Amino acid sequence: MKRLYSLLSCLLLCLCCTVQAKNKVIEQPPFIVSNTTSIEVSQIDISDTATVVHIYAKYRPKNWIKIASGSYLKDNNGETYQLRSGIGITPDKEFWMPESGEAEFQLVFPPLPDSVTSVDFTEGADIENGFSIWGIQVKGKKLPKLMLPKEAIIHKADAKAELPEPVIGYGKAILKGKLLDFYPGMPTPITLVAWESAKGDLSENQIDIQSDGSFSKEVPLTNSTPCSIYMSGSKPLQIFMEPGQTTEVYINLREISRRQSKFHKDEKPYGEVIYVNGPLAAIVQDLNQDMPDTNIQEKVYKNTKDFAGIGIDAYKERILELSAEAQAEIDKLPCGQATRQLLTTNNKLSTIGLLRFAASTLTSAAISANQVTREEAQKYYQELAQKVPADYIPNADFALLNNPQATFSSQYVNIITGYYRQSDEFAKSWGTDSGIFFDIARAIPLYQGIKNFTPLTEEQKTVLNALPIAYQEMLTAANSQLLAKIEANKKKTGFTVNETGEVSNEDLFASIISKFSGKVLLVDFWATWCGPCRMANKAMVPMKEELKDKDIVYLYITGETSPLKTWENMIPDIHGEHYRVTAAQWDYLGKSFNISGVPTYLIIDREGNVKYRQVGFPGVNTMKEELLKVVSH
């Protein structure tokens, strides 16, 4: 009997151990890469009946997120596990974030076999901007070893070396590299932004990613240029490119994700965030370190409400305090002298930029604090602007713009575009009219004219011939490209220019849409100078082709702030019906439809009723859904 009792006890113990083995809890599992900072896995419960993924969500308060019902897990063996249900959230329905901006919920999937070591979570490739987290570890707390290419090296910097002179010469710069830990299905492409001082402009270049994570892009540049690499869900990476040179980068996606993680950001780094070979490689290493934030512009814009109600002088005093605090932080950083020089330049230029927009920032602060309404904002702004003295920013502070090394700062473009017209005033103050600032100040108006579809005049060509050779070559190439585009536009079809005719403001919109009676309309209030408008127009091209048989008319309305020549040469690539209204008509339409910014969209049904209104581009999928709702009604 005693032996039988012992046997039963052993069986019971084994059974308990088996049950415990099948009920496994993994707290804060490490993961390799995520495309979002909005959700993160806080815990996984694995049993023989289900896998429960606990989600920690952080998003804008009183805004919603959504988890698609088609979400699934994919294990390291390639097997998938479809989402069964949610706990605390309903798939496909808006989940509204509380005032804190933080929340938790659970997602229930089928059980995982014991052989599984890691899983990927995704909402699916068909979900625009869908959430995905790759390489979530369900066994152990360590990630698989990161395999670095032999070219991914850390450069030893000369701590005392100063910023070099920028290279000036027109030619092609090459960016090539690879995303480490790249997974098929990751959102692509990435965007390369070049802060081109010679143009007083930035250029955006889409870079397609190959199936192995590699990429390559050629960009024509005029000088050593600060560039930013933007990827979905992460902070931009800083690099430099030069004409005639190759910048080679290896981007460490797992380290980017770790830095942004709620649960793992304080853990040991997974290597450098970016490995670079090429121009200013040691400085690039420093700039992309996980170090204290010295960007005072971000601090001000994140805490705009703190400036509500203060005056122009108090604002300046506060900005100068923030600038001094940032400089003290820069002086303590464990970086090379060249990096410190660049960060100091960034700080000085950022300070100028914040002071330049004093009235605008204080107006935004007053709106955020509900001290003024949006209707009162214009008057409030004008009153503040009138109080800004002429010497609010001393001319001596701008002398930095004539330092060639200042062009290594991405802030340089932002500042020079605001002040190049004051070159004569600065020349008197500085006692010289020569130097890089004055060359750029002469080049910018020529480039801006070309950008606005106005070819160079003979008078402008005289100015061009006095510029440095590199600037001449850049502007001549841009002018030749414009002339070719103007000729090509003459042969394009698919767009129609319409006149509003003699009609009162009150009857204007009804008159415009009456031409398309019985059709569904997507009305786009836009402007040629609006970057988001132009990006949205490109993004919707495939959607328009897909819906071409749905009897939808795409109607584009802009105002006189869109230069005529720019508008005429831009719309051939925007298929649809186009109107360019007067300033008075635009103002009336803006008030009628509460257009607080561009782009603003309206969807009009066949009876002429507004069924959908949106300020800002909502994304292709949302726009398509809203159009189909009205089409099928």
C-alpha cells in the first residue's frame, strides 16, 4: 500500500510538472526589430490551449489605434497562428487611448509548439502602416548574435581634429548600404533627405530596399552635404555625402528598436546604431550615439504650451537660457572636437531659428493653452510680430552663416532661406560682401525660380556666370531639366484646366461641382508649395487607377499662393479637374469649409452632399474606403 501511495505521488508530481511546463510565462521578451513605438509586447503566456500576447500601448491621448482581425504570429519554422480574439480590445475597432496615453490589452492566438523559439507579430502586408514586431524571443533572454559584415567597422577618431573645409564641386554622390536584420515585408522604401545649402532647399529621395536589405542611390550634389535617413518608426540617422564620393552605411535595426523600447532601452546596446565608411565617418559615429538631446528646437516644440502668455522679451530670455544649457551639455559630451564644433553650430543656428519665429511660437502656445481661439490667432500673431524689435537678433549673430563649416549643419538651410534677402544689410554690418553666404544668397533666387517652373532669364544668366563653377553647373543642369519637362508637359493628357467664370463667392462651389452632377467627387484643396499635398498626390496614383471604373471625379482647387507657372507645369502629372481661384475666392471657400490647412479633402456624393471631410492626408487605404462607401451608397 505504501509503495502504491509513493507511485501515485510520483505520478501526481509528474503531472504537475507537465502542466507547469505547458503553462509558460515570458515577461518582457526581447525582440529583434519593430516598425512601431506605439505597441510593445510586455508578456507572453503560452499554454496548451492558447498563446496570449500582452500588449503595452503608448500613443497620443484621446486618439485611437486599431489591431486588424487578420493579425497573426509566424514562428521561426514558418508556421502561422491567426488571431482568435482580443481581451480589452476588439479587433478591427478603434481603441481609444486614455488621457495618460498608455494602455494595456491582450491578443489571443492558438498555442505554440514547444519547438518554437521565436515569433513575429504582424497585422499583415495589406494593412497600411500596420504594426509588426519581428523576432520576439519565447525561449531565453538573449537575441541571436548579430552578424556584422566585415566592412561594418568603428572608426577611431582624432579627438583634437577640427571640422574640415567642405568640398565644393558639382557631381554625383553615392549612398549604398544594408539594413541589418532586415525581414521580408518590412515597410519600404526609406527616405534620404539632403540639406542642400547651395539651393537653400532640401531634396527627398526614395530609396528602394532589395530583398536582402541592401540599397543604393545616386544623388547630384554641389558640396559636402548633411543628410538624414528616415525610416518608419525611428528617429532619423545623420550622415554626410559628397560629390564624387561614396557613403557606405550599415544600419543596425535591432539597436534602433532597442533604443525606442519601453522595456529594453536601458539594457546593453546591440552595437552601433549605424556603421559608416565615407565622408566624416568619425563625426557620423558621434552624431548617432545615444547621447543627451541637445536639440533645443525639439524641446521648445514639445513643450510649446509652457510659453503661453509670456511676452516677446521673456520668450527671448527663455530661449537664450535653453541655448546656454544645451551648450553646457555639448561641452561635456565625450566626443571629438569636430563633432563638438558641429553641435555648437547646430545650437547657434537653432537659437536663431527659434528667435526668428518668436511671434509664431507664442501664438501656437496661446492656442494650445486655450488662451486664444484659432479665429483670434491671426490678430494675436500680428500684435506680437509688431513688438519684435529690429535688433531682436543682432546682425553679428548671423556672421556664422559666412563660415564654410557652418554648411555641415542641417540647420543652415533653414536659416539661410529666411535671411538670404538681407545680404546687403549683412555686408554693411560685416564689412564684406564675399564668402560662402553671399555666393549662396545669389544662387538661391535662381534655383527657386527654376523650382517654380520659371526658366533662367538672360539677366539671371549673367548673375549665374559670376557664381562658383559648382553652382553654375548645378543651376545649368536644373534649368536644362526644367526646359525638357516643360516640353514634355505639352504632350501630356489626363488633366483639365477649368475656369470658374463670373460667379459670386456664395455660388462658387455649387457652380464648380455642378459640372460633375451625378458623379462622386473627391475634392482636394491643395497648394503647389505644400509638401504633404504633393506626396499625397503621388501616393494616390495607384488608387486612382484601381478605381478608374467607379465614376469618381478628382477635383483639385488651389489659390493664388500657388505660382501660376508652377501650377501649370505641375498639374499635367495630377490627373483630374483643376481650378485656380482668386485670393478672395480661396478665402471664402476656406471659411465655408473650415479649411485650417492644406491638404483638405471633401468627398461629395452624387446629390452634391459633403459625406466626408479631412484635414491632412489620411492615407491611401482610408481614402479608398471612404470613397467606396459613397460610391456604393
